[in-house]
Amino acid sequence: MNLSSVLVNARPAALPQVLAALACFGGVEVHATTEDGRMIVTIEADSAQAVADIFAQINQQPGVLSASMVYHQFEPDPDEEA
């Protein structure tokens, strides 16, 4: 399991559209937003490549000004260890 934390900065006027787009991504969760378009987002995926692909898609969403990955952690899947 790969878990990443991302800071997303969107145009304030586009915030509802960006939030709707992020809600469509599997493994993506928005934890906090501000009125000026900043968001704290996590990405959870099976591989580092999957996280990178989702990160790139977030960065390309209309209304997104920037996305910065600030943390990445790999943990074994507890379901696979049993």
C-alpha cells in the first residue's frame, strides 16, 4: 500500500469543479479546503506508479494551479500478510 499526501492549489472560482473531479478518483480523499483554493489531499494506491499516475492526473485537472507531493509512505498490505 502506498500513501501520499498532496497539497493542491486551485483557482478559488474552480474549487467546486476540482472537488467534484477529485471525488471521482479512486483512492483520493480531500481532508481540508480553504476558501482561497488550497486543499490537503491523500492518495492511496497499490503501487508507487499508480500514485504517480493519479498525482499527474490531479495536476492536469482544469482549475488546478499546482499540486505538490509532500509525503509518500509504503506499507505492506495487512490483508496480504495474513
